Amino acid sequence: MADDPEPTERRQLTVSERDLDHLAEDLSRWLDTRVHADHPPKISSLSRPQSGGMSSTSILFDAEWSVDGRLESGSFVARMAPEDDSFPVFETYDLATQYRVMEGVAAATDVPVPGLCWLETDEKPLGTPFFVMRRIDGRVPSDNPPYVFIGWLFEASVEERAQLTGNTVEVIAHIHDIPDPAKRFPMLDGAGQALRRHVDAQKAWYRWALTQDGFDIPIIDRAFAWLEEHWPADPGPEVLTWGDSRPGNIIYQGFEPAAVLDWEMAALGPRELDVAWVIFIHRFFQDIATKFDQPGLPDFLRRDDVVAEYERISGHRVRDLDFYIVYAALRHAIVMARVTRRMIHFGEATAPADPDDYVMHRASLAALLDGTYEWD
């Protein structure tokens, strides 16, 4: 867009207007119904993580209570569905499905997911459904500002970033290894081919997020048409896909994954959905660095390296990757266009004259569609 901010500056984005003092009181009352404490639980150290996304609200808090005189305590995260007036990124926010997917992954693999504590589907206690999980200490590559400019990953050695790449790809491969995913996760199953269901769901989301309000984005329409023209002849086996597979959704201790987060985009589908997503999302950030004449991290999550590592770990040959890279860029285009609308709604941006400028990476997407995108 015309007035690009400095890439190393954190952008202030509206996430939630919840008052933390009132939330502490509500949390205490609700937690008492779950743990049946001797006295109302004490809630302290409430905060919103600076790196939190816009699709939901995460609240960090400590709690202590006693039951029959026995003291209990812990550090927790409450993941809350967005409020009705928050201009949400997604049309629906199925916390119960997220919770069940995380339960299933924890039961079937050694993929580290946070310890799940409680699921609350009633919106009355906090004004919206939520679930609570144990807080995991560690560090996460930053999206805001992007890790390709500053931070611990930027300052790491090439060898350390290669280690993180391998560990991240291993997480993805182990998720895909879960046997009988349709039986284990029936809430994600449906009629027909999983890839077709996945793309149809993206079209429905695009209509809700943009077109039904008159925001037709030509490059997104063009990308959907491209997908139909290049549909894989055989998408291959259907596995559980994480959905938002990227380092920004992992808490690391050192360079080892300690907690895999954000399962809101989990679905059944081809393995390549996740492989392409982790490659493209890094390229999205790397292309921003290149635009600002900065080096970024050209050694990190390189397409060929990710594919080779995934094939080595999984024993699966990655197929039709160009299709899935374009699809990843298309999915992210819908995200970015909706986020741009959201920023305009909250006075954080102005409406662009060209509708394609609702997509921050329009140039990259156009090059992918034309077959002219330059990989390192």
C-alpha cells in the first residue's frame, strides 16, 4: 500500500477492548465453578501477549486457590473467541473443535501441545466462549515486526536456523503421521474430496469476508480461477493438516519446539497444504525485507530445503507444490484483505484506490500466477 510503515516498527492493532480488572473478577468466579475452591480463586498477572493475533484474544494469567486446605496454583492462557464488535477475521470460531483437535494430537503423537485444562462453550461467564490451557515459557518468532528484520531468530546463526527448520518440519510430519484421521477427527470430515471441501470453504469465507459487502478483489478471483485450471490429478492421501503451520505458531525453548499453537485452521487434506504454507508464509516476510532493500533471512525455510527435509522425515514425495504454493498465497490474500478492511474499520489504515492493494503481497501472488516468481 502507498504509505508503508517502517518494517522494524511494531504496528498497533486493535485486538480487544476487554477490561482486564473486570476480566479477573469474571475469571475468578468462573474458575471457582470448575475447581470448587475453599475460597474464591485469586487471579493475578493478567496480560495480553504483544504477539497475539487478531483472530482471537489470548489472555495470560496466574491463578491460585485451595481445595480442602491444599494449595494449588498455575500459570494459564485463556483463548477466547472474538467479541461480536471486534470485526473478526474469520466468520466462525469453533473453539470446541480446536480443543478436540489439540486433545487428539496430544493423544496420538509426541507433538508438544499445551496442557489443556478446561473448555467453556457458554458465553455467559466471560462474554464469549473460551478454553484454558497451561502456559508454556519460551520464545516465538515475531510477526509484528517480522522476524526477518530483528529478534532472536534474526540474530541466530545459519546453523541454528537450520536446526529450527528441521525441528519445525518434523512437527508437521508427525502431525501428518496420525493414523485414521477421519475417524479420530470426525468433526473435520465430510462428503467428497477433502481438497475440494477445503477450497470451497475458502470461497465461502472470501464471500463472507469481502465480496458480500462489495469488496471484490480481482487478483483473488483470478487465483481461484487458476486453481481450477491447475487442479491436481491425484491429491493423494488425506491427513490431519495443522493449517497455520509456521514457526510463528510455535513456542521454542532454544531451537526446540515446546508448544504447538493455533489450531483454528486445522482440516483434513493433502500433506502439501501444510508444506506449502510454511514455505509461503516465510516468503511473504522475506519479500517484505527485499522490498525494503534488507537482507532478511534468505537461508531460512528455503523451498528446496523444506521439501527435502519433509520427504526425508515422512517418506512422502511432495507433489504439485506449485499448486499448493499458489493456494497458500491465495488463502493469505484473503487474510490480508480482511485484515486491511479491519484496520480501516478501526482507523488504523485508509482505503486503497486499487482493490488489489487490499492484498499486501499482490505482486508476489501475481508473479506466482504468471509463473514468473523468482525463488532464491
